[in-house]
Amino acid sequence: MSTPKSAANSAQQAVTRAMFDEVMVPNYNPAKMIPVRGEGSRVWDQADTEYVDFAGGIAVNCLGHCHPAMVSALTEQGNKLWHLSNVFTNEPAIRLAKKLADATFADQVYFANSGAEANEAALKLARRWALDNHGEQKQQIIAFTKGFHGRTFFTVTVGGQPAYSEGFGPKPGAVEHVAYNDLEALEKLMSEKTCAVMMEPLQGEGGIISPDQEFVQGVRDLCDKHHALLIFDEVQTGFGRTGSLYAYQQLGVTPDILTSAKALGGGFPIGAMLTTATIASHLKPGTHGSTYGGNPLACAVAEAVFDVVNTDEVLSGVKQRESMFKKLLQDINDRHNVFKDIRGQGLLLGAELNDTWAGKARDFLNAGADEGVMVLIAGPNVVRFAPSLIIREQDIIEGLARFGRAVAKLAG
Ligand SMILES: Cc1ncc(COP(=O)(O)O)c(C=O)c1O
């Protein structure tokens, strides 16, 4: 029989960062401070120190913290109906699916709870579609090195960073990788055995890498030629992040399956897989599912986020903010010469460190936090910015002034 824990461990005890190391599985190593509240693009920690938030919960908080439209959708739904499971459907889920279908190439939507789950559904659907239409030999899934698609065993295997997928036993098979933007390599690998190609229309975690226009078109053409499905993982690029509802809408290439999460819920966990009715028909009742997928609270919040984000005002505002960010980052670089490239689209931006600072992106993140600004990294060489899509001009100016001071401290 286990011994009861002491009264000192009661819920009344002050919460400290040291307790994290004690009671949480050590797969994360969060910052030393604990944020306790947020408003717009500002966050306060336990000591009431204030931060400008350019991290946005890793490209999630597209309307900043506690946006009134989201708070009211959540409280309103919270007083009506929280959960049913998929034995029943619910109004928010149907309304959200209709809005997503009307705004994209897709006819039908499957709801999940995260990006990885949306991608897991996409990959399973592609395999089932290929089996039904072409037989057992059509299994190959091709993805790209440095790509990131989540942490379930299937999605992490399809992701192009072996360090994340190794050490867990036998991986799901028939998954292969080529370099992003290398159309020739893809062409060599593809055949009638290819079931699907999965890609991000701008690699996020891999270092903010945009695809060449000819590459994306070439991938689409190769998929058509070999009767393979093209899956766009828009978990990070989607929901306004690059200045259109989805990034594919600026690329002139339409995928067969698209996945969305992160900004879709603006901070409430939700994921979605969007596709055509013909492809969707292969996920017949019972083939796939989730207890929480399409939860009314999540869908009500996502609907509120959709109504704000999918407007000309917000989407064109993303482009204006992109220019401002890039200009101010360039000013910092003119003073301190630390970046060799400032890139990205919309408000998914990366500043790649030059050779003097190679491998030190985390030092910039830490120095930023010390000056009161939250930034992200994308690999060891890139400082990443994924703020709220409606961040105020004065928050961009103040946050980058703080980041500039952090860079000055590091670079002198
Ligand atoms: C492109 C992409 N796909 C999938 C995921 C996984 O999403 P989640 O962490 O919600 O499972 C991420 C997360 O960073 C991502 O950037």
C-alpha cells in the first residue's frame, strides 16, 4: 500500500518552479518564471514582471491573450454544454466545419485535439484511400527533412528529424524523406507506390524555410502524375499566420488534405483535417475517431476565432505587421550584425544567426526574457517570432526595443 503524501503537498502550497522539477515528467524544461496572466500581447509572471509576447504560445495565440470574443464564446458555451463525445454531434462543431469548408477547397472536416492528431488522421486517411483505390502496394509516404508534424509515433516518423523519432522501438514503415525544395530528389523517389506526400507550405520548426514556387507546383504535378495525395500540414502556417486564411491560398497550389491546429483554437486545444468529400468517404464509420474531437467548447471558441481572423482587416494587418517586424529586426542587425537572414511570411518570422553566433539561438531567447520579451527559436540557429496576428503597433515597437537591448547585451 502506498504511503499518503504529507499535508505539505496540499493544493494550498505556493506554486514554485522548483515544484515543476519535482512533480512533472522531465520532457520539458520551461523558463524559470511562471506566467500567471495575460492580456493582448502582454504577459505577467508570479512576481508581476511584465513581458511582451512574441512567442504566442508557439504560433497559437493568434488573437493574443484573453481576447473578448474568445472569452465570451467560451463562457457562453460553458454555460450551455461542455461535452457529448461523437455518439452525438453538436451545433458549434457543425457550424465551424461549415465555415471551414466554405472558406477553403475542402468539403468535409474531421476534428481532433491537436496538430499531431490532425496529421495522424490525414496519414491514416491517405493510407486507407490508397488501399481502397489502388491496393496494398501503394503505401509509401514521402516527407521532407527538417519537417515537423507532431509527436505521435506515426507523425514523428513522418517528420524529418530522426532525433525525435529514434529510441522508441520499431517505427511505422514505408516512410521516406527527401530534402525540402529538392524536386529532382522527390521525382526520383516517387512512383505508383507513393500514397502521399506530406509537407509544410513553409517549414516552421525546421528553421522558417519557404518553399520555391516551382517546387510546390512540381510536388503537386508529381502527386497528380503518380496518383498520390498531397497533404499540406498547415498546423503552424494556417489560420491567418502568413496573411491568408491558409498559406496554400497564396501559393496557387491546392492540396488534397490540409491539417490545421494551433491558431485554429487561439489557445483552446483543437485540430482539424480538411479534405474533399470523395477522399473523406474512405473514413467510413468506425475507421477512426476521438472522444474529444469536435468538443463543443473547443469548436465554439474556434468559431469565434474564425470570425475575427477571416476578415480583410486582420489578414491585411498581418502583412503590414510583417513589414514592420522585418524593418525593425533589420535595424537591430544594422547596429549589431548578428543575423545573416531575416525571413518568413506574415507573422511567422525567423532571424538566422550569422556564423559568429551559430548555434546560439537559445542565448538570444534567454537574453530576450531577461529584458522582458518572449521569443522562440526554430533550431539552434534561428530566433523565431510568432506573435498575435492583431498585436498592437506599440507592442511591436516596445518588444523589439527590448529585444534590441538583449542583442546589445550579448553582442556588445
Ligand atoms: C507544422 C506542425 N505540424 C504539427 C505540429 C504538432 O502540433 P501539436 O503540438 O498540436 O500536436 C506542429 C507543432 O509545432 C507543427 O509546427
